[in-house]
Amino acid sequence: MSKPLVAALAAVLLAGCASAPERDTPADAGDRADLRRASFIDDPYPSRYQAAPSAPVLITGATVLTGTGARLEHADVLLREGRIAAVGSGLAAPADALRVDGAGKWVTPGLIDVHSHLGVYPSPGARAHADGNEATAPVTANVWAEHSVWPQDPGFDTARAGGVTALQILPGSANLVGGRGVTLKNVPATSYQAMKFPGAPWGLKMACGENPKRVYGSKGGPSTRMGNVAGYRAAFIDAAEYRDKRNQARAKPDSDQASGGKRDLKLDTLAAALDGDILVHIHCYRADEMATMLDLAKEFGFRIAAFHHGVEAYKIADRLAAEGVCGALWADWWGFKMEAFDGIQENIALVDRPAGGCAIVHSDSEEGIQRLNQEAAKVMAHAHRAGIEIAPERAILWLTRNPARALGILERTGTLEAGKMADVVLWNGNPFSVYAQAEQVYVDGARVYDRHDPAHRHVSDFLLGQSAAGGAR
């Protein structure tokens, strides 16, 4: 390979996200074994997201929560060319910059929801477009949530009004393995590909416990928790054999079996999870089942990015921190089924406490996603009553930095650091107040929502004319 080509490739890699999926190996990659690995993550439906053009923006004199654990008073934030240009005091701005008075207001990174079904279970809820669960087999790793996303879902607009700038859309939890999730930028679009977060890894949705055995117990699938675990193991055994066969074939390009056999979309996804190229997200409530899934991950050599829902995560908070697994949790949902019975309102605070703890506030709700900041505030209040004091500069990590980490996009967003995407929210006050409202929301430096300017409040095509039609009856 020529030196200019090597330099060009290095520049592209440095500009991208280190956790982005790897692409197929170049034909002249040489004899290195690690470069002969088969690709299971080629994307025939690539992101077509393009940041909207935007002038520089200077927000002045605000209280700034950087998402890194810092809180800056009377500080400025400069957005330029879609990036965070600087955060500090007395910042200079270009002459053409839009100046926003932040006095008495707060600035945070854009909020990120790691567990959403917007677009696959859109509003209004109707059976005709309930597309989140492919409940046809216990393991449907072959399906991709992005192929169900309806961009006209009004929920994207209401989430944006709540400060959400990025979100992972997941399949539902009917299956042992429900399929791939996709991370989106929360911008108005006519196709999901125009929302698809460039370079973000896919997620793999798995589910423990009651849901799979309830759905498949009468369909010849697992009807017990031991059946669930046997199903995971069988699926990953098949995936490991498939991966090894295709890797061996790729290492011998002149062989009669160079193709490695017929592609299998289900096994592609599971093999990519084994390789760490697709991040594993597991719906799991009970502490004992989370421990079992951690052991499953060790058995097959993959990592779990996050347990979702996890009402008993507080019981294994130290182990989650030690193994680098995030807990994507509700503030206080509990008791609505047996496996959710032993939840406590201090759950997130306790998962956050150990060194290396990674607590996340998630929604799993088209309504809850509109007030993730208030869900975090409830955790702060419950923790206070338990003698645990949590400052705003700590709590904001649950909504920005930690979800970005779990989604593999932290090098690009989730904190207000120079060079990162200018995904920013201007709040009318402390975002952890019950009176807090997002006044302005920026995605890649473009103002995509303004509470006081209708020109920056997108309305879904689905809702256009709805009020007039209602009034004519």
C-alpha cells in the first residue's frame, strides 16, 4: 500500500469515531491475520445524515454543566461549524455569530436516551404501525429496528422539546434476541437514514426473564428461565461456528470454500456481537439474572454495554462497575410484574456510587422521554432522603455522558468539550427543577428547537391539518 494512501486512511480514521463499526478489509491489506477477519457489519443502508447549515452561536453568562463532572458559573459556550469550539469565560466570537443571552439560564449537552421505541411503536398507538416486536421466533437477530422506524412519529418532536438530541431505537423485548437497534440524531427527516447517527455502532437487543417465556411458552419456544439461557447459548454456539468458518475461508482466498458458505443474517448479527462490533444491550430486571448474563458473556467472550430496566441493579452495583457495564434504569418504575417487584427509588444513585459506576436514566416511553431531566431529579430527591447528596454536575452524566458511552459515541458527543458535536440544550433554569424547560436545542450547532420561535418548532407531517380537521366536525 502506498504511503499517501496509508496517510489518507489514517486521516479518515482519526476523524471518525473510534468505536464505529469496522468496514470490510481492503484487498491489499497484506497478510496480517487481524485484517483478514470477515466483516459482519457492512451496511447496505448507510447513514445519509447531514448536519444543517448553521452560523456560529455564542451563549453567554450561563451556568454550564459540561457533562464531564464540571459546573461553570457565568460561562460562555461557543458553537462553530457544527462543533463545540470553546467553553469558558469571556469568549470571543466571529462577527456573524448569533449571540444568546444565557444569564440566569443553564446549558447542558444534549440529552441521550439509550432505550426508546419511537418510530417503531409510534404515536398514536395503532396496531397498523406497531412494528417493534418480530414475535415469530425466540431469536430474531436478523431483523433491524431501523427498518421499522417511521420518521413522522410526532414523538420525535416532543422528545426534542425535552432536550433529547440522540436516541437508540430498539426492538421490543418479546424475544431472547430481538434484533439490532439503531442510534439516531433527533432531527426532522423523511427517512430514517437521514437521522442515522454516522459511525455509531449498532446495538443488539436481548431480553431476560418473563417476556420471552411468556411470549414463546405456548409457541414451542422457551417456557422457563432455564429454557431462556439454553436458547442464548445455542444461538451463540451457532454464531461462533459461523464466524470461525467465515474467518477461516477469508484467510484462504484461493480455497474452493473462499466464500465461507451462504450468508445468514441472524448469525451475522450475533457474530458481530461476539467480535464487539455490535454493542449488547440486555433487558433484565433481577440481580440473579444479570449475574447469569455476565457469566454468559464470559462464556462466549462478548461484552455487555448496558443492562436496561434493571430494578435490582443496586444489588450488584459493585460488580457492574468492576466489569464496566452500565445500568440504564428508571427513576421509580417498579412492581408492575413479579420480576420488577424488588425495585427501590435509590437504585440509580446506588449504581452510580462505586468507582467506575455507570448509571443512566432511560425512558422506554414516548412520554418519559420528554422529561428525562425530571426523572433524574426524582433520583436526586430520593437519594437525598437516603443521605446521598448528588450535585447537578454529577446527575447530568446520567443523561449525557454515560448514555453516549453505552452507545459507543462518547468520542463524538455527550459532553461539552472542544471538537465534539455541538449537541447542546439551553434551559430556562436548573434542569433538575420541576419548572425546567428546554428553551433552545441545537444539533450539530443548528437550532432545531426554540420554545419561543415557531419557525424552529417542527411539526410532523402526520399532524399537519389535524386541528383544522378536528374543528370541521
